[in-house]
Amino acid sequence: MNAPFLLPPLVDDLSLAYRLCPARGRQSALAVLLHGVGANEGSLAGLVPLLPDHVTTALVRSPFAMGPNAFSAFAVSFTASGPVIDADQAEASRLRLAAFVGELQARTGIAPARTVVAGFSQGGIMSAGLALTRPQAVAGFGLMSGRILKEIGPHIAPAAALAGVEGLILHGDFDDRLPAAFADQSAALLESLGVRFTQKRYPAGHEITRDSALDFAAWVARLLPAA
């Protein structure tokens, strides 16, 4: 999505580089947004104006450079049998994201219970990876056109800890990069873990549509109402 406003400057003083978009009203919640592979932090800027006025938003840049203004959390190849990832990079990025979220919460004064992490494609993968392994770090996670890596299995938190986190799965029925079957697999896993979640599907491809963006914003508003 294209940014309809001037992006704040890139800051590189925490574990990950980011652009911080202050709340338009009295700050009482935090949204951490993560981009897809080969994109950059500006690609989700179009979501910012849709979020409630009390939400401060961090647009986060993934740590591995792929080219000019192109970054990823881990290398991935799309094969006939499905995506093949660099598991070591994915794990390093998960730990780095966990550190970043804690650092940003300390800086902004916003508690984990008032924080959501969400992303598109690979950004959604990282969001789910953080929330399911460190549920104490966030109130919820958004998985937009993404999936849940099997590699995080050994690190998933106990059911009692996961009871405090909520998920959102948004996916296009015609996604040709990460087919909609991944959304169903994610939903089945969350059900087995006892994680509360909402799932919505759209007549769309591998993209964030206006409808899915509005549904994401409404979910944030419900999960993190103004304090």
C-alpha cells in the first residue's frame, strides 16, 4: 500500500531500524508493523492513517538487505513443493524482533498488553513467530497473507501463556505466492493451541486490499480500545 503522508525519518538506535509514527491523539497503544520479503518499512505505511488515533505505529525494516530499498527477515525460495527458508536467519530475526519490541515498549512507555505486532507475508510470519513464542510480549498478532513456520514448533509457549494472546488471519483466496491453504493450516494450529483468533478471506491475491486493511484496523480498535 502506498503511503498517503510524509514518512517519519528512519531511526537505527534499537535492535531493528524503524520509522515511528506518533499517535494522532493521546497515545495509549502500540502497533508494530512488518513488511514482506523484498520490500521495506514504507510498504505498510498506508495502514497507519486507518488505525485509531491513540495508536503509535512503528514501521519496522527487516534486518537483511537484498538490494536497494529491499529487505527480508530471512531468505526464502519458492519451489514446486512450497517455500524453502533459511531457518537460521529466521530464528535470528525472531530473537532480534523480540528484543526490538521490548526496547520500543520501554522507550514509548507502552505495555505489552497494549501492543500488537502484525505484518504482510513474511512480516506476518515474523509476527506470528514472535507472539506464539513470546506471548508475554504482545496482546495480539496479525497474519496478513502469511503462514506460521513449522520451525518455531519447539519454541511455542505453553497453553496457559498463549491464553492471553489473540490472533488475526487475513488471506486472499487467489493468493499465488502463499496459497490460502496456509491460512487454513494456521487456523488449525491456533485452534490446537487454544489461541483465540479471527479469520477472514477475500477475493484477492497476495496483497492487502482496502477491505482487509479496514478489517485489520477494526481488529486493532477492538483489541486495544482507547485507554
